[in-house]
Amino acid sequence: MLRRRTLNSQCPTLNFFGFTLLELLVVLAIMAMLTGMSVPAISGYIKGARLKGGAREIASALRLARTMAITKRDIYSVDFDIANRQFWIEWSGNVVGETYTLPDTIDIRRPGAIYNEDDYITFVNNQADFKATGGLSGTSGSVWVADKNDNYKRIGVSNTTGRVIVDEEINP
């Protein structure tokens, strides 16, 4: 509370306005408590955003390869390198564009298949091939991404239409 204080009652010209030290300390303590409560919530949000961002990057690459296959009337594929957490778009054995790398906190893995890399990606040879019609050559497939807290997202592709779907977060 802002109070008028006089230094000397006989000298009314020396008036000071201000807060007491106790009031300032109470405000600082409240601010520290609010900051302490908000940090865990923000860090949890950032971790979830990284997983969602990694899944969206893969989905975007799959959608781009499908669009290129339809537009160019040729086969385009998205290849995955599980060990290095990388993926890229290929056409006739050549890399189109750039190679994408997932953040260090995101892995390509799936629940229940932690030790078998063959199950992380259900596309044949870890490669999603899109035909000129937009569909996959082969069966439907999916890619799983996970963070260090074992939260998972699945990116699925339909074989007939080539539709790419990112499932909501799965926490087995």
C-alpha cells in the first residue's frame, strides 16, 4: 500500500511516498511462487510440442512426396534412416530437396517393438513409395515417433488413397 510518510512532523515539506520493505518482500515471494509453478507446465508443453513437431515433419514429407508423385506422374518415395533419425524424399534413386533430421529428444520407434527396428516402420524396406495415382505401392503403412518419456505418435498412410494421418498422442 502506497503511504505518505513524513520524515519529521515539524517539516511538512519532506514527504515521501513508497512501500515498506515487508510489502516488497511479500510481493517478491508471491512472484517467485507463481514462477515456480509455471516452469513445469511450460517445460511439459515444450516436450509435447517437439513430439508433435517431429510427427508433423514426417507427415509433411509424406504428403509432399504424394503430391509430387501425382504432379509428375512418377514414383516418389520417402526413405527413413532409423539409426540417425533422418528421412528424405527420393525420385529415381536421387534425393529431392533436403534430408530432415528429427530432434535429439525424438526417436523413430514404436511401443512394444523397442528392440526390433524392423517394426518401427511398417513400410517395405523403410520406404514409402507413392504411385502416380497418389496411393502407396504395396500395403498401408505407418511410422512411429516417440519422445524420451515414452509418449508416441503414429503417422499412418492409406495404400489406396495415400492419405496421411497423424494420430493423437498415444501413451501405452
